[in-house]
Amino acid sequence: MSNPTTSPVVPEGITRQWPILGEAEREAVMRVLDGGVLSGSLAPEIRAFEREFAAYIGSRHCLTANSGTAALHMAVAAAGLGPGDEVITSAFTFLASALAVLHHNAVPVFADIDPATFNISPADIERRITPRTRALIPVHIHGLPADMDEIMAIARKHGLIVIEDAAQAHGATYKGRNAGTIGHMGAFSVQSSKNLSAGEGGLLVTDDPALHKRADCVRQFGEEAAETSLAGADPNRPLDDMRDYNAVMMGWMYRMTALTAAVGRAQLARLPEFTRNAQRNAGYLTSRLSGLELVTPPAVPADRTSVFHKYRVRLHPERLEAGLDPRRFRNAVLRALRQEGVEAVLWQVTPVPSQILFQQQNGYGKGCPWSCHNSPVRYREESYPATTKLLENSLVIGSQSAPLAGQDLELMRYYADAFEKVLADKDSLIRAARG
């Protein structure tokens, strides 16, 4: 364990806080304020952000939203999912992947992960399909695409909709295609911690014009809003569009603001730079950490690229042959790394199906309307051994406020030095894990 009387390995003041904002973002905000158009689905900044992201990602259609969760819900609703329909997603994800299903009265079913990539296991998806299964939501966790060929083959076999949760994977590729463009729809987040950051917001992409139209209705009160109101509309006066205020389906108010879109456009122009930076930093860490006995860096299969929204490493207390509890060992390593100045966090300690929401009466909580589904799904932590084991013996290098995408290579050298120092003092780690 590091000695608190000695100086930390990582010098103070060299970590860069995320998101990285500069003159381009300030000019974008002032452009909106000077123009006076702050909102509306036809606002120039909104339309421009949608066009530019669609072009960047390689999709025909893009809709902005006020969060990544909203974008996921728009996709669930556009897919026509409803009460009792089962949607399979990953047990290792952020809660929004399942909440978007619940928001439309459908039932999330959780599959375990591939222990090498941390992504949803196609084999476990297949095992959990029932006659009620209607859709799959694979999650490109930490910016690494899931096994989309296998997932799409399962979807075709069973006639399922595929909604990619690409909230962490802007610009990640799978066999040359961008994450989010392989399934029927893809959903992204532009929340502050994401590699593409605009504060709070989301993006839905699809090549299907019918899905695009339905998702747009969901976004704005159930009205056939944007495309039918273009004729005669002044984009500089989007509040005076030609809407007939006639809802055709159930809808919400999920629109993005023009200020958010403007910041998003500025950040999108810098996204390739941030991606290269994250990949360079991750590559350096992997080269250094691969030689350490007690840690395994994240794996990236040769047929895809990761944008390393998060850099998760596995720890191996079993190699010490000291009978240590993996969580206590993980926590001891985490404390030691932090003492050395490393930005290290856990980010999720519980599989989603083990969270309190899914463990209460009726599976969703006493009195919750989704309990009327009488779904046979049961959420047991022991049903997801690979996810549970990963969360017990791993941690993330970098934090929400200081991810790899924003850091200089010099910091990665210090991080690797800190790992070597901490893991070399095995006796101290064993004592700390037992204490």
C-alpha cells in the first residue's frame, strides 16, 4: 500500500477536467443568443446538429432529444412495444437501458455478459428468448461495440427489433460500421460525461423513414410534427410552424434546446480528436499494465474499435493465493491508487437486475403499474455470474470528470507508474483487504 507520508506518484494539477470547452463552444452559444431562437424542432441549430451527426455516424435520419434516456424511449415507442412485451438487454449497463423499456410498459429481461468484452452475450440472449420477446437492446458498454453480427442473426431468426444503446460509443466501429447504425435504431447520449458532450441531451438515429416518423411523433406530443410543418415555416421563427396540433399517438416532450445543439455541434467537430486521444491513452495504459500479474486491461477484438469512454481493468486477487474477498481487494487497490493521485472509480457495483427497483414486490415495486404484466421474469443476481464477478473484481481508470479522452499522455505514464507501485506492495494490499 502506498505510504501516506510520501508524495503521490501523480503530481497535482495535471488532470484536465471534462468536458473540454473553448472558444468554439462560446461562439456557438453566442450565435444562438444573438439569433434569438432558443427552441423548436425546426430551430436552425437543432436541424444542423441532426444533419451533421447523421452524416458523421453514417445514418439517414437523426432526431435530437433532451436525454439519452429519452432517445431510448423514443426508439422503444417507435418500435411499437407495449405492455407485456419482453425486451432483452444487458445485466451490465446503466439503468436507463431498462428504464426506457419500463417507460413504455414493456418488460426488461436481462442477459449476462461476455467476460472478455463486458458486452451482452449472444448465447445468453438466445437462452432468454420466449414467445413474448419483441426486441433486443444491446449496449456498447464503455465504448466497445457488442457482437452485432451474432445479435442481428438472432433478431432475424426470431423476428425481433434491435435498438442499439450507443450512449457511450460515439464513433466506435464494428467491422467498419459505426455503432448505432447496425440495428433498426440507435440511441446516443450527449450528457456531460460522454465523449460527445453537450450537457444533457440525446440522439436517435435510424435508416428507416417509418421508424424516424414515429420516433418524431413520440418526441413531440404525439404529433406528426417536424416534417409535416416544414412547408411555409420560417426556420428563424420555429415557434410559428405550421403544426395542426393534432396528436396521432401517445407522445412526450423530449425536444432538445438550441443552446444544447450548438454546443453539441462544436463538440462534434472535435470528436475525432477526442477519440484519437482516448485510444492513444488506452493503448499506452494497456501496453504498461499488460505486464502486471494482478491486473488485466480491457480487451478489444480485432474486428472493432473502442472509443474508451471508460477504461475498466480486472483485478486478480486469486493469484495471491491468500483467500481474499474480491470486493475487499478491489476496494484496497482503489484506495491505494487514489492515494497516489489516480482518478479511479467503480462505476456500477450492482447488476441492474439486482438493483432495488427489480427486487421489490412483483419485480418492479409495490403498487407499480408494471406489476400488472404478471411477467414470469425473475431477477436474481445469481443468474448473471459473469456480470457479478466483473463488478466484484474490476475498477475504472479515469472518472466521469476526468476520462481518458481529455487527458495528456504524460498523465497515463504517471497512472501506469502508480499501478506498478501499488501492485508491487502485495503484503500491504493483503493486509488492507483483510482489515
